[in-house]
Amino acid sequence: MELLVALFGEGKDLTSLQMSARAAAIFFATLIFIRISGRRSFGHRSPFDHVIMVLLGATLSRVIVGASAAVPTLIASLVLVLIHRALAWACVRSQTLESLTVGVERDLFRDGQFSEREMSAALVTRRDVAEAVRQELGTHDLGKVRSANPERNGEISLIRKETGFGGG
């Protein structure tokens, strides 16, 4: 026990070495928690997934600087990760819960028409759609777009119009 106190310190009076040892330990604990949380924490990066990253960062940083007791904070962090994992599992099994947690699909633009209702609900402007067209298609021509949809990560996806031999 004395070795752990010497290595990691106690309370808020920590040396640089002790804070560094805590940082290294928390790095590996966080890595384990993120592995438990699963790839979706980084894969989709929806607001649902960002919540776990923000909370883990905020909670575990308290251990590094000695603002909170290590073991209870690690347990609380593990509980957050398990809640995230359980909610993600439940979303896979319930479309209603998934819609409430991560949102619904919206058509901002389809077949040459903007949907003001969907744009308002998604808090997206015509300029946002035009920016996505420039970035993704390299053009200002909305005529090349069949539909524009906001994704869970905040980006706008574009579906190009299919072109055939007749140009349409």
C-alpha cells in the first residue's frame, strides 16, 4: 500500500511524477473502457457516442489531478461505459429507442426541392446543403443532386442523380 501511495500520491498534493503515473494508469484504464464501450464510440461519432467520450474525459481527468478518489471515480467511469454499451445494444433491438437516442432520417433536399420543415427540424440551412454539394461533388449545381440527408455525425450526405445515355 505504501508503494502505491508513493507512486500515485494521495489527495491534491501531487508531485509531477505522481501525476504522470496517474496519467499513465488512467490512459490504460480509459483504453480498456473504450474497448468495452465498443467501436461505435469512434465509428459513428453521433451525439450519443460523443457523450461517453466527454464524460469519460471529464470524469477520469479528476483522478489524474487528484480532485477525486481514484477507485470510486474509475468505478463511476465503468458504469458510464456500461450504460453506453447497454443503450447501444437496446438501440439495435428497438427502432423507437434508436430514433429517440440518435435521431431519425430526414430528406433536406429531394428531386430539386428543399424541405423547409425537415431543414428546420435538423437546423440546417440551404447554405449548409450548398456547401456539402461543393465539397462532395465539386460543383454548385444542385441539379446533379437527387437527395441530401443529414447524417448522425452532423455531415450532410448527397445522393447523385443517376445519369444515363440520354443525360437524365
